[in-house]
Amino acid sequence: MDIFYIDRITKEKKVEKIPSTKMLNWLYYSRPGTKTLDIVVKRKWASSFYGLMQSLPISKFKISKFVNQYGIDLSESLNSDPRDYKSFNHFFTRRLTPNARPICQQKNNLISPVDGKVMAYTNIDVNRIIQIKGFYFTLEELINDDKKADLYNQGTCLVFRLAPADYHRFHFFDWGEVTSCHKIKGSYYSVNPLALKRVSNLYCKNKREVTYFASDNFDETVMVEVGATCVGSIVQTFKNNKVSRGEEKGYFKFGGSTVILFFKKGKLVVDKDILRNSSRHLETSVRLGEKIGAKI
């Protein structure tokens, strides 16, 4: 089963290269696979063990193959030589050079907080947010906060999916202040579309971290990082509550992951190409720092 997306630069419809496609299909689309998923794969200990394996020195020997297979441009990284990494996890959480991702500084523009693929949903019903065609979730259950959830009814939801080959650090999309954070325990399902089509309420079942962020230009917002299969942990790296646009917020350890943003009604208009692609159930590839919307 292929996963299609729109390359924002070329405007072409492309097929995503996915590590372990056969394994994902077996886990989520076969009876023995789903039993294995329920008993082993979605459990914390399984992801923690796999994450530990990726932190061992011997794991670094698969870095070069991974880079070649997925066309990763290491010249953008602070460490451009695969031999400089101590483990696969060290490579996976690599930092980029300061100029690798120019950050749009126009205050009325919304920037992408990650490298990944985005889906946009506008005028959302917070009690029926689309996970994928046919599946829905509620904001209250996602953030475990009924009072905050209602504030975002008829607002905008942006879902950014990070594939294993992507740069896996996430950043603040605007200047502003972090007002509070909390963690929610959960399982470790894959966030790949193959899994989203099979597991209802998936985002609300997975481990996640919620941040309430008072943005200077987009009012109060919610940022949610969702863990996934083999993501040993979500690590927050920001030190101060007052933050700048483009400042690093944190990173995911090994595995695909998701960042979800919520904006109140009347605060944001998403770029037309992203809205058009989303209406066709197609993600759009985006990079950290590029414009994806604007303040109303």
C-alpha cells in the first residue's frame, strides 16, 4: 500500500519511501501481526528496548546505508561525516547547521516547526477532529483538558508527520511564552498512515506531551508532540518560558513521530496549496522555517 504526498517545491505527487513497509503491513493488516502489535510492539518496554539498541555504538554502522537509501543531505548537519556519530540515535537526533533552515522573520507569517509532511484542517469540531478519512478523535481526550479544548472549536488544526528519514528536532513557530506543559502516558503505535487507517483514536492512545503556548502573533495555541513505535522518548530542550521564533523546543529519539498544532478561530489562514492538498487527503512536504500560513 503506497503513501502519496505532494512535494511542495516541485508540485509533484510522489510516493513516500518508508522503512519496514512490509513489517507495517504485517503488523496492522494481518491477524498474527495485530496480535504481536497488541502484545509486544505497542508496549513501552518494546520501544525502550529498541531505542536502547539504537544507542549502542554498534548501531552506527547502519548510518551510511540509511543516508544513501533515503537521500539524506548530511552537508546540512553539524556533523557531515557518518563516522562522527557515536550511534544511530546520535545520528537520528542530529542538529543542522545554522543556515540550513532559514527562518521566515515576517511576524505575520506562520512557519513550519519541523521538517515533515503536513495536513491542515480548518473550522474544526473539537469533538470530531479527523485522524484520517473515516477516523476521528477529540481534542479533550488528546490533551486531557476539557476546559482548554472548547477554546479551539471552529479553529485550525495542523498535523505534521515526521518520517524516520526526517530531521527529528522540533522548534517554536513564533515568539512567545510557554505557559504550561504536561505529559500523558500512552502506547507506542506507529503514526504512519498505514497505522492511522487501522487504529482508531491513535493519537489519543499514544504517549504525548502537551504545551500551552501564548504566541505573540497567533494568540494562545496548543502544541502536542506524539510519540510512536520505537520512539524511546520525547525530549524537551528549551530552557526558558520566553522563547523566540525558530528556537529549538525539543527532539524525538528513534522512530517516526508527529507534532500537532491548534489555533483558535479567526487567528490563522493556512496557505492555499496546503489547504488544497489536504482537501484531497494528501500531505504536503514542508521544511522548518518556511511559511505555511499567515495571521488574520
